[in-house]
Amino acid sequence: MKLLKDILFGVRLSAVNGDTNVLVNNLHFDSRKVEMDDAFIAVRGLITDGHKYIQKAVESGAKAIVCEEFPELLVNGITYLKVESSNEALAIMASNFYDNPSKNLKLVGVTGTNGKTTVTTLLSNLFEKAGYKVGLISTIKIKVDKKEYDTSHTTPDALTINKHLKLMNDAGVEYCFMEASSHGIHQKRTKGLTFAGAVFTNLSHDHLDYHKTFAEYRDTKKVLFDELSKSAFALTNLDDKNGMVMLQNTKAKKHTYALKSFADFRAQILEHQLDGQLLKLDDNEVWSKLIGNFNAYNMLAIYATGTLLGLEKMELLQLLSQLENVDGRFQHYVSKGKITAIVDYAHTPDALKNVLNTINTLRTGNESVITVVGCGGDRDGSKRPVMGHIASELSNQAIFTSDNPRSESPTKIIEEMEAGVEPQNVRKVIAIENRKQAIKTACKLAMTNDIILVAGKGHETYQETNGVRTDFDDFKEVQSALNELEK
């Protein structure tokens, strides 16, 4: 148990009713988890408002209530604390409750539209290969040294973050690499954390269903850099037109990386093949198993971050050459019949374009590219016609299918994708709502040396429809379909 007044250190309180000199057992923002002597933080969410459950939390034994509006009934013996932002209060309280674990390791946040998972995961792998105990907080998983935990959000809630950072402290972890999504930053989940550095990868069309405008989306990412301390580093992609925006107000030491511009860290692609590419990083050649321009940027960001964190240059280059693709990120399989299947998480226009451009660069000219792609439901609908246009323009054949439709009609989503197809490309597009059937059809259409791209879900091993998740793994599905046809 901890003193409430200690947990509240740094929280901006606008009103207090009750005693803060009381012991609190635990913190919760879910009233269903509240037990005797816990503190309940009433958070306003997209679906429900925690203020509706204050009375339920009190009945379950809550000793303290943190909220943006006091309830009409104030119960004697309960401490009520009014704050401007419950999300911010939750993050700061979580950090205090777990003894500010981010201060005891070097935490690096990575933000941007594309590349966050690849950069954080490979940094984690690289530092592990270098002999350090490492932590990872990513879309795919949370990792505490050798132990892995599942995660359902790119940036988990503040309690989950700090709980696992505390576990990292206990395990002797020295470095932690964390994805910082725009949702997570906007909802203050990163407040109260001490970052050793932040990395900006790129910015393109995504999440406008949540942020409404591109400027708001960009400025939300920028908050991560605005809140860095003087002792931290801020690393940005200079080739992205929003790269320098990230550095405008930061107190941190500023660093840049680029393929096309003069920057602190530079890279050049010397040659590329389907199994990798030769890069020149600051006058040193290194072979990377990751291919494509976008992965050259990812590798450069990893190299720059490793350098800024103090790794020795030649060791760093050697370790870079050992890094493997992250699951669901340009993950490829070549069948007995010499058909190449590529599975990628590309679920934004920019990411899809990057992957298809990379594939087309690697073609000798005789192969066909067959793309299976869909768009997620209950997400930014304005990118659907753009995705449809890119897939049909840059492929020989495009199959529009279901992704994670969630509560939306898959047929409607596909129709919105079809709206972006140019007249000359209509003949190249077919719609098959069932994703399994769409993948099978792509495999049946493919001839020797052809390339199949299955885009959108990547590492995900499920499909979500009307709140129900069913097992579905793109990589296993395309492998199975090709093996079945080539028996």
C-alpha cells in the first residue's frame, strides 16, 4: 500500500474533498476491477465514460476517486480529487505508484505512421545480441528480458506500461524500446515517463477517423518530442517533410537521418535483391536481410539510435547484418513452384505504395504481381479509395477482400475501395469478400516466378467481425494454399 499524497505527486489538482494522507492498495480505471482501499480514476473513453461508474467503484470499496467532475453525492470517508485531465492524472499516478520505473532504464520512444514496430523490435533484438537485458513495448508484444506478454494496443494504457517497466527494473533491464502511437500520446499514456530519446520515422495518411485533421495527427506525434528533457536525444527522418517539425520545440539534443538529404546519419542503397540489400551507412558497407527503401530508412534509424545510445560502431554494423525481418513485415515464402508470397502489415496508403514499389523494383519484368488487400472497419474510411487506387495501379491483378471489418459491412468497405480504381484498371480488380478464398484465388492465378502480396494484417493471427475474433494467419493461409496446389 502507498500513501495517496505520494501517488499524487506531480498531478495538477483543481479541488480536493477528503484526506490525501491515506493508504491506497491499488489503482484502477476499470470499476469492475476495484477492490477494498483502491483508488479509481474516472476516465472518459471513446465508448464509455468512467464518471458513470464512480458510485460502483465506491460500493466496491474504493478509498479515493480521481475525476474531472465531482459526483452529486460525496460519500463520507472517501477522498475525491478533481483534475483537468483524468488521462494525465492516471499516467502520472501510475508512474508514481510503480516508483517511476522509467527513470531506472534507458527508455526510447519511436513514433511515426510506418516503421514503429520494425524499428522497436529490431532495436530490442540488436541490443539483446549485444549482451544487454532489454525490454520491448510494441504492437506485437511486451517483452521483459526473455519473458513475453500479449498486448492489444500499440501503446498500452499507463498502468500496463508502468507495471511492465517495473518488472523490467526488477529483471535488471537496461534498455527499453517502445512504440508511441498517436492515440497513446493523445490519451496521455506516455505522461510521467522519462525518455532517454525519441525517434520519428515518417508521417502519412492514417487515423484521421480519430484525429480529424492531418495537422492534429502530426502535432500529436510532436508532443513526444516537446516533452523530452535536455539530457535526451531527438532523432528525426530529415527526408520526411514533417521531420523538422518534430524538433521545433524540443529541449533534447537534435539529430537527423536521411537517404536523400544531408543529415547527421546517412545511408545509400548500393544493391538490392529479394533476400536483402547492400547498404552504405556513414561510409561503411553492411548487408541487410531487410529489403526496400522503407527498410533502408528503418535500418538507418536503428543504426543512428544504437550510435546515440553508445554502441561501438563496428559492433553495431555487425549486429545490423544479423537482424531478421519482423513477423508480418515483408515476410516472404517461396513455394516449390517458385511462386513468391509476401505478407506485409501495410494498412496505410503510403505503406502499401512502398511495398508494391519495392516489389516492382525487384521484378525482372516477366513476373506478375497479384495483390490481396482490404481495409479495416471502424477506421479512417477516407483512405479506402486511395488504397484501392494504389493496389490496382501497381499490381497486375488486385483482389479486394475483407480485413478486420469489425462492425462494418465488408461489402461496403470493398465498394469504397473500388471507388478509387481508375477506369483503365477496373479489369484488373476482382472482389472476394472471404479473405481465405481471396488468398486461395491469388494462389490459383499465380504462375511460376509470380509474386503474391497479401497486405493489411501482417503479424495479426485473427480476423475481427462484429466483436468476435476468429483465428486467421495470412502467412499460414498463403503457405497452405500454395502447398495444397503444388502437391
